Amino acid sequence: MKIMKTIKNFRNDLLKRNEIKVVMSADKNPGLANSAKLIAEHLKAKEENIVLRELKSSFGRDTFLIEIFLYDSVMDKDNIEPKKKVKKKEGEQQVTQAAAVAVATVAPVASVGGKK
């Protein structure tokens, strides 16, 4: 795998990042993890500051277009990038469902001074 050239390098000062597009040539799809390592070496940046947004290729070609966000720090990246949703485990779901049923089965309290 070899990085051919950087197509676009735009500095976004508001979000404290560089928005970069790179064209890479490879025999097969390099994958996100391997691409991140190669790009970190090419840009001389830390791998934890890099977010790969897209990895595109056309059928039958050996070139890949990679869109990257390179943040100034890990803290900036964590503040701006959306968090991954964590799925609840089945045990936690059963506990929350049991708590909801317990709340629903509690007898309603009669209001004072209301009509009978």
C-alpha cells in the first residue's frame, strides 16, 4: 500500500481539525484500521487523533479515496465526534422492565377532598 497524494487539506478552526482527502493505491481494500495506521505515519500524527469518515473505491480499480478528520487533540475529538451507542445487555433490560412493572402495579393514592 502506498499513499499517492493528498487531494484536499482544509483547516477548520471552529472544530479544531484538518479535513483531509487522500488517494491511496492498494491491491485490495486496506480496511479502516490499517488505513488509519498508514495515514498517521504519512501525516506524522497520532493515530488516536484521526477519524476516518469514508473509504471509497470504484469497482475494478486499485485506488481508494479516504476522507479523514485530523483533530488537534483527543479531547477535541471526543467533544465533537458523536458517541457510539452502547447496547444494554439482556439482564439489564429485564431489571428495568421489572422496575417499570413494579411502578405500574403500585395502587394509586386516593385524592383528599375529591368527589366520591
